[in-house]
Amino acid sequence: MRRTTALTTLALVITLSLMGCSSGSAEDTAQTTGETSPTSAAAENTPATYELGQTFTATTSYGAVLTVELPAAGPPEVEQLRTDLKISPVRYAKVGIDNRKGTEDVSVDLITVYDENGTSYEFQDLSVHHIADWGPNYTDALGGVEGKYGYTLADGTVIEEDLGDDLSRKSTDLHNRFLHGTGASKLEVSTGWLASTTTELPERITGITIRPYWLSEEVSMAPGGTMPSVKASPAPTATPTTPPTQPTIPPSKLAPTEDAPSDTSAAQKFTYEEALAALNNGMPYYEAFCLRYEPTTDGGRSQCEGIEAGTVDPVTGEYLGG
């Protein structure tokens, strides 16, 4: 009996010893295989976040340094116009372009902000996508009455014609002043604004991308840097003189003995970017944005109508008065 008890006790000791070794081996295996717990894996996959209200920078593959302050205060005169026209508030992004080391002209047309939920917020050209659509709107059927002319605001308010004319002039002036303002030619430094109708922005974001015109890339931005100081463009180097481009005269301004401009209906229409490039290369505004491009906004159409009425310069697209 004593021997049996002793053997039983020995077997129990060996069993417990083996169980202890087995348990320790499993823990060692888990540590040496580098397995990651669900908690740590989730932490690794969580993107970094940044606070808005600071400066973000990026450099294009062509050497231009882009800087964005977001959100930023908009131009006071634009904010006053927006208020006068009873347009809902917008948020602004201030864009700086330092193209002194760049090899291509740059003009920014889109900034996209992303939050932790993957939601995107877009900021677009202030003139083309905002001022051009603000009005005031001139109609020949005021209040639904055909033949009754007058101005209305975005909220439907009917305003006096003198006030409408004044606001229309201011709108056209600011549209032209800020048209493609976020651009810089080679060696130039400039600033401009983009805007978004989404006013509720997140406090923290996961990233910002910025898209320069004519460049195929969309550049990711990171916090840091300062807005470049704007200075005058460098004086152009001497180049062989070429005959200036002849302005395209609106059909309504042609004298009886003059021939109308050649028909462009059969010519290939410009895209918006092509029209802008043509304007920057010397083509008159009227030909680039009225004949070769189909205006898509009320502001663009009124610009062409103003040229035909003689109140807008056909070459520069600037308001002449009248």
C-alpha cells in the first residue's frame, strides 16, 4: 500500500510538472511569434490627425511650394458683397504659391480636406464657383410676369433696379479681380482664396490634398511652414517682339462694312482649363470664354452679354461701365 501510494504521488508530481512546462511554452511561443493583440492592431491602423487652424504646406514635382491657411478670413470686399446679396456664409482657405524655384506655371483650383470618418470637404475657386453664382439675377419675368424686368437676390428678394445695377457692377468687378487669383507664373509669388459652402468643418482632420491646374498630380499637404510674402513679379526678360493679338469684336459692335468673326461653331470647343490657358496666352476673353467655350454660370453668361453690350472689355473681360 505504501509503495502504491508513493508511485501515485510520483505520477501526480510528474503530471503537474509537465502541465507547467506546457503552459510556459505556449506563452513563450506567443511572445516569440510576434502576434499582435486586436487592441494594438487597431491603434496601428488609426491614421494620424491634425488640428485645423494652422498652416499646411506641400511642394509640387515642378518645384512650386504651396501653402494653405485653413480656415482663413476671406477678403473683406467679398464678404461685404456676400452679405449684401444675402448669400449664406462660406468658409475660406487662403492659398500661397511660391513659384520662384518652379519650372511650370501653377494655379490651384481645388483643396480637399478629410476627417477621421472619411468625409471630404471641398474648397473651390472663389470667383468661378462662388462669386459667379451669387447674383444679383436679372430677369425679364419678374414675379412670373413676362416682360417685367428687374433684379432678385438669391433668397428671392426683389430689389430696386438702381441697387441691382450697383450690386451687379460690384459682383462683376470682384469676379474679374479674383478670377483665377490662386495662380503664379514661373518665378512669381502670389496669394489667393478658395471657398466652401460647407461651414461646419471638423476640429481634427486626417489630411489635406491640393490640386494645381494643368498638373496631373494631386499633392498631399502636411502641417508646417509659413505663408510666403507676396512680392511683385520679376520683370520679364527681353524677348523678340511679336504682333499683338487682335481683339475679337462682339458681333453687335461690328460696323456695317466689317466682316463678322469667322464662325466658331464648327471649331472644337474649349474646356474651362483650355479657355483659361488660351486667355493667359494672349487670346481675347471674348473669343476664349464666349466663342470657344460655353459659359456654364450666370456670371460667365452675363460677362459675355456685357461684352456684346459694350460694358465689358472684350480683350481683358474687365468691366468698363455704362
